[in-house]
Amino acid sequence: MLVTDINNVKIYNLSGGKAVPQWLIDRKQKKAAKKNADDDRHIELIQDFDMPGVASCISISPDGQYILATGTYKPRVKCFEVCNLSLKFERCFDSEVEKFAILSDDYSKIAFLHADRYVEIHAAAGRHYRLRIPKFGRDLTYHKPTCDLLFVGTSPEIYRLNMERGQFLLPYTSERPSAIDSITINPEHQLICVGTQEGTIEAWDYRDKKCCGTLDVAANLKNTNGVASTTALQFKNGLTLAAGTSSGQVLLFDIRARNPIASKDHLNQLPIKKIRFQPNQNSVYSLDAAMLKIWDETSLKQKAYIESSSNFNDFAHFPGSGLFMFAQEDVKMLPYYIPSEGPAPKWCSFLDNLVEEIASESVQNVYDDYKFITRQELAELKLDHLEGTQMLRAYMHGFFINIRLYNKAKAVSDSFAFDGFRKDKIRKQIEASRPARLQLKSALPKVNRELAQQLIQEKHMSNSKRSAIANGLLGDDRFKQMFDNPDFEIDREAEDYRLLSAVLKRADRDKARRKENVVVTAVEEEEGQSTDDDLYSEKSESEKEEEEEKEESAEEEMEEDIPVRATPKHTKANDRRNKSAKGVPLGYVPSDDADTGKSFSLTVEEGANFDIIQPATKIQSASLGKRVKKLEHATTNVLFQNGVGRREITFTTTGRSKGGKNGQDRDRARYQSELKKHKEERRQVIRSAKGVIKKTIMKKH
């Protein structure tokens, strides 16, 4: 018996425990079962409670004394008597059973709907009669007041077979649906309700044989693709109806209103197969292929759930108790017991005493006394010579070996395993005691450091989507092992990583290229670069004029005296870059042309920059409008492309005077006079506050 605890609700799997291999003979199976350490706690609630292949349907007789189940292969029905906890009888069919209905209080009258359109009526002694319906059937039910057996299927008609007269009656025909998936009858006022493939519920009154109402279930569903069909129906009382859809939602309706009073989503997009109520606990049980959900009818809060190892096909619930029976896509039919949903039935009242003493345990392997190993593991244990003998049992891509033989071979082949385990344990204990010492902590983990660094960088990116993903990976505890456990470290030698290496290298190369294109420069104010220093200095105006005249005369002497010599290209470029950065005016007069004998001059204003490769720091940090305004002057025109990148400069040369050097001197004198005039206008606009302060102080005195 296995115990799981979900939301403080204990669920007991009565069929859980150690399994015995099927290839063993009966005598060895019984002997192996007796060797189990927990044999005294092993529970077999009903003997041979299984099917040869798959169990499709399961139901409990109204008197609660019999459990009937259908399955394959060969198609059959099994009847278990609960008072004896064993099989009562077993019958086989020619085709698989879709659904069946118990017509009496016990097993004496049963109707089976087959997949090939046949309907079989069985009595206590065996098959009583066999007939065929016009269309393939999907569901059936029995209407007791009229003794009508109702069938629905791939047509809009509800076929009626009267069991008292033994003949078909006129069917109920609906004009809207193309097919009907489910049918149910209200136990109080005998209203017949069917669920259609178009997502509606139609109600039929058997007295006037007309459709008396329609509920649109699909219109009340949200976030669904297409139209969901109504696959399951169940009445709780005279007014409350539960409807399950093919999209995995359960809706509770009051048949007097069109809108649902509650809605529950299974969140797995699987069709609802069956719905049952537990009025004593105010619980609703809804089944799909993956799980059975137990939830509160009022608050819609989930109480517990039972997950399937293989797909569920059907379930049966003993009314007023906590015992469930499941038919699944497996050999076993599973009994589950939930004490919080009710006491055990009278025939298994011993469960209430046993569940308090049984502890939880888990099944580790397919068979607990046998270990599955691959051919490679078999060669490592040096037991490959046993292949083909009775010591190994071939299964899929490996073998089953006795666990005792496996442990002995493991101990012999790896005799130093304990020493390695002991050293590893000591190392971990030493590392655990080291945090008390002084350590230099790093923000990056020991495992997958590069990945963690990349995620940290993406966390601070402006892209909100990538930042949220990186923050989730770093902060979620589910991914904590990826940076702590060495088993999750990225293996760069793996084949999958080699296949992606070309893509990763290309991405790294693009990142490096983008980093090289971004030039990070610090904005530093250089001395002597501002043209307004004379306006804010503490020197008097007369001193400033004297200094300016000296500078102008020195510049003229340098231009006249220093000859132009041929220098290497890189030296000229460096000189030009340095002078333009410092704001020193350049004068360049090349030698006379050999053909024309004429010369030309290139004059550059102070502040002009011809450095195309590395722009000035102040220009680079400024906006585009400020850059253009800064570099505009009389002789140059600068065109920017992509900000820092390519620049295009156009300039005009001064007219060549016939006088040669006299014309050049005249142009230089004109430039100097214009510059001097500009400075004088600036001084008139902005005056130093030093003189104003002195005047105000003297007036006070």
C-alpha cells in the first residue's frame, strides 16, 4: 500500500506495493511474494482484480454487492462479488464494449453497447438477446418509469428500445446537433438531458416527447479554440446539473437559468470522461485521461487529485464512502481509498484500522527484487558471459538481473567504491565547515559560470522581456541545481554542443564586433579649448589686449619663418590630429605647381577637427545638432553619417591672387581683423562682474 499526502489529504493506493515478475511460474511467484519484508502489510483488496490487456469501463451495482468491469483482449466482462472479495463470473464478447448499463439492483440484467453497433442483453445465466442499432453508439442509459433503454451516438436521434414490449419506439429527433456524445436522466423528475457535439444541452420531456429547453455550454466557455462538445453529464439533485466539455472544463448549471453558477478548469485540455457528486462532503469528482480531480462545489477549491501512471478510462465510486475503483490503459484496475471523503464500505471496513498503521513507501524499480541493466552495464560488471542463461531475463534494450547477484557483482567490480565515497564525504564536511573562515565571495557560481554571467548581463538589459527571463532563471529555486550541482554543467565535448558550436561562435563574434564599434570615451575639459576664457578671467581688459597682440605676432612669425618640409604620412597625420585637438590654427602653403607656377593656401578656423578616425571627445558626447553647430565655420562643411562613423567634409579654397605672397598676407590680415572685431563684440555683450562689484563697494564706503 502506497500513501500520498496532497493538501493534507491522505490518499491510499491499495494496489501499490512490490510487484512480482510475470515470467515466473505460479509456485515461484508465491514463494517470491512470501519473501517480501512487508508481506504482513500487503493488501490485495479483491483477488484477480485485473484484465488481460486494458480495462475500459467499470461500474458498481445499485445494491453495492457487485463490481462489473469490461476490457480486452479478448473482449470480456468480469463480475466481482465484494462479500467474497473474489471473481464471481467472466464472459467474453465478439467485439469491444463502449458502455454498459446495469438494469437491475444486481448483475441479473445488464445491457452492453458494443463498438460495432450491436447491443447485447444479458441475464444472470448469460446472454439473453442480441440486436443492432442504426448508428454507432456512444452512450446509453435506462429510463425506469417507461422501461425504455435509450441510445445516443453519431446521429441527432435518441433511439428508444422498450424492454417491456421488446421493440423499438419512435426516436426523439433533434434538428440542431450533428451527433450526441452523452445522456443522463434526472432521478427526481425523470428529465432526459443529452450533450451534443455542438456544445449544447437539450432537455426532453418523456411525457410529450418534445424538447423542452436548451442550454448553450460552449457560449459560456472562455479561451477555447473552436466549439467544445459536451462529453459528460450528471445530475446532483432535481435542479443542479454538471456538464463536462472536450476542452477539460466542468460547468455547474441550475436548469432554471442559462448561465452557469460555477466553472472548474482541469487545465490540461483533455476531455472530461465522467462526473460524480458526493453530497455528504459537498465534493465533485471529475475525471479525464490524466487525473481525477476532487474539488469543493461551493468554493471550487481543489481538495486532492489522483494522477494516473497510464490513461484513465473510467472510475466508479461507492456512494457515501471514500473508496474509488479505476479502469485504466493497463492490466491492473486500481482501488484507491481517501478517508477524508468518507468511511470504508461495510464489506471492507477493516481498511479504517489498517490505514492508520501503514507507512508510505515507494516502488523504486519495475520489480523490486530485480534490477534492470543495459548491455554496457552488464559488460562493466563482467557478467556478459551470463547472457542466454536463466540468470538474465531479456527485456527491451537490456536485461533483468536478480538484485542480490547485482549487488555482489557491483561490490567485486568496484571494490574501492567505499573509499571514494568516504573521501567525498570528508571533503564535503570540510567545505561545510569553511564558511566560518574568512573567504572572498564571488557573485558567480562554481557551476556554469559563463552562463550565469550572461544571465546577469541580460538581467540589467533595457529589453524587458529578456530581463524578465534572465531574472526568472536566476531567482527561481527550480533552476538552482543548474548552478550548484556539477551534474548539470554544460559539457562542451558533447555531440549536441559540437553541433551548436558554429552558431555559438558566430553569436560570440557578433557580440565582440558590436563591443569594438562602441567607443567609450570620457568627457574631459581640456585647458585652453574654450573660446570664452577671456570673458571669465580675472585679468583686466588692457592686459588681455596686450596678450592677444603678442599671440598674433608670434603666430605670424612662425608661419613666415618655419619652412614646410616633407614628412612621413603618419607623422603628418599625428601632427594634424594633435593640433586640431588643441585648437591651434594651421597654415599650409605648398610649393609652386610645376606647370602653372601658382600656389594655393588652406586656412582652418580654430576649433575645426579633421580627425575622421577618432572624433573629439566633446563632439562625440554631444547631440547631433550641437555637433553640426560646433563644426560649422566659414570654410568647411561637415556631413555626419551614423553619428560617430563616417564623415564627409567639403571645403573651399581662397582665391589665388596674382600678387602671390602679397595676396596671401592680405587675406590673413582680413581674417585677423574679423577675428578681433568678433572678440570686441563679445566683450560688449558679456562684461566681467569684477568691475561692477568694485564700484558697488566703493559707493558703500
